[in-house]
Amino acid sequence: MSRRDATPVPPPPGGVLWSLAGDIRMLLTLPAALTLQVAHPAVGAGVDEYSVFRTGPWGRGERSLRSLQLWVYGGERAAEEGRRLRELHKTIQGTDATGRRYHALTPAYYAWVHATGYPVFAHAQQYIGRPFTDAQHRKMYAEWLQVGRILGINDRDMPATIEEFWPYYRKVLADEIRTNPVVEDLVATDRPVPAPDRGPLLLRLLLRALWPVLLPPFARFRRFVTIGFLPPDAREAIGLDWTDEQERKLRRFGRVVRAVVPVLPERLRYLPLAREARAEFRRSAHF
């Protein structure tokens, strides 16, 4: 059976993504990855027109997070999730701000959405984890390509190596990436955001009552980590300012995160699907 005909499989246990994707620190990087995705005019137009990120951000975030976890920890469910996502995106099409027609599954646009995860996650590791070695960079990129196959991205539509990735990435930054209304909403501190509507009822009621007080610091923190965890060249391409003082604050924040998260018990450190997959892998290793 050829690679093209074979069912794609998730990255292996023990790989870079196996440790990274389910760690709660990954949650801090997702706003930056999303911002870099939607800074592409075609992607931003699709999200602007079809997404509920403004009216239902918590549900959308929960669904996106579960999907990402399935790509890495879902086993046989990973390919099924990839097929579901492609089906979901079949009807997303329109005209972007440049006047260009777009379709969500146009290979260049669909691949860019996936590609953004690698530079954002790798950049954030310098602050909230351990910077990757050259070998880890290569391993993570190879695993990211593997995840791309789960999503239905053809090998020809993604750079095959890190050496090929960076020229591709810089070209998209130079030719396509810019701010737009979706980017502005994602980094704004003065836009309405609904109170969280997930979790136990008592917690939801408490958050709803306190949300007018909690929203301003939450919005400032969201902007801080969104811009902070964007690679500097991506910030520049989008037109987002970042000061030396903010950089120092991010490094101090990162030191706290690096000190606290690794000593947490696994039930607190890893997201549910990751915990289940890791426990199942340990059980199978004993047989």
C-alpha cells in the first residue's frame, strides 16, 4: 500500500508532540497561533464570515482544543477527525479583503493554517519550556508534517524540511500577512467577550457574576500572551508593537511557568485526552 493510500497515523508516543501538545502550557500559545493563521487574508475572511469566535468563543475554543488533541493522542480517531474537519470546511468560501476568491480547502491556505503551529510552538518554548535542540526541531517538524497528513494536507503542499520551511514562512509573511478585523478583535482589550459558559454550573454562575470585573484583566493578559508568543518577524509582518519592557515581563512570566508546571501532578499538568492516552500507553507497555 502506498503512503497516499494508507491511513495516516498520529505521531508516536515519546515524540516531541506527545509531550508538548497535551501540556497545559500549550494553552498559552494557541491565541498566537490563531492570530498568525487569520492574519492571512483568505483565512481571516473565512473566520470573519463563518466562525462564531466572537459570540461563542468558549465553545469554539473547546472544540478546537479537542480536535488538536485528537490529532496527536486520538489513535484511530485521529484520521476520522481529519476527515470531519475537511468535510466541515468544504462550504467555507467567499472573497477576501484583497478581492481574491478563497476556499478554505485551497491547498495553500489550508496548509498555512497548519504550518503556523510550528513556528509559534517552537518560539514559545524559549519562554515556557526548554528551547528545542536542533534534533528536537527536526523531530517536531517531521511530526508536524505527520499531523498535516491526518488533516489531509498533501506532502507537496508543505515544505519537506526545516531548511525549506523557513524561506516558505518568510515569503508568506512578506507577501500575504497583514492585520485585519479578526486580528484586531483577537488582540483588543476593549471588545465584549461573553462570560465562560463551560464547566460546573456553580462555577459558570460565579464567573458570570464576576465577569465585569474579570474581563478587563483577562483581555489584557490575552493580548499580552498573544503578541508575546508570536515570533518577532510575525509580529512585525502583522504590525503589532512589542516593547523591551513587555519582553522582560514575558521572560519573568515564563520563568514562573517553567518553575510551577513541571512539578504539578499529571492530572493537573496534562489535558484530559493526553492524560488518557499517556495512561493507556503506560498500561500497554507493561504487557
